[in-house]
Amino acid sequence: MLIRLKQNPKAALLEMGMEKIPQSVEVQVAEEEKNLWVIRLHKRPLNFKELTEEALEKAAAGEIQEATCCPNNPT
């Protein structure tokens, strides 16, 4: 299955039972090796905001922060 996953990852996932892969989604496989690092760059979410210096200091100190990005009572 590993060879199939490398050759055609989307088809391999479907064969393994993953039923809901949108047509618009491209699936890629990145295999790490002993002397190879794989760096994944993600796009920021639409509601992304940089942390303030105060928030960074609190996070670095291990202080618990309240999430402000998400609604308290999602509907």
C-alpha cells in the first residue's frame, strides 16, 4: 500500500475507506528520511491576528489564555 500511496495518494486513501475527499482537493505525500526534514507551510486562517507583545509574554510564561478567535456558543 505504501507504493500505491506514493504513486496515487488520493486513490490509495479512497481504497483505504476514506470516502469524502472533495474533487477540488489535491493530496500529496511527503516522506521524511533520516537526513531530510519536510517543512509544511500553512496558509493563515481568515481570522488570524498577530499576538500582542503582552500576549506573547504571557504565553511564553505559560499563563493560560482565553481564546478570542472562536465564539463561546457556536451555533
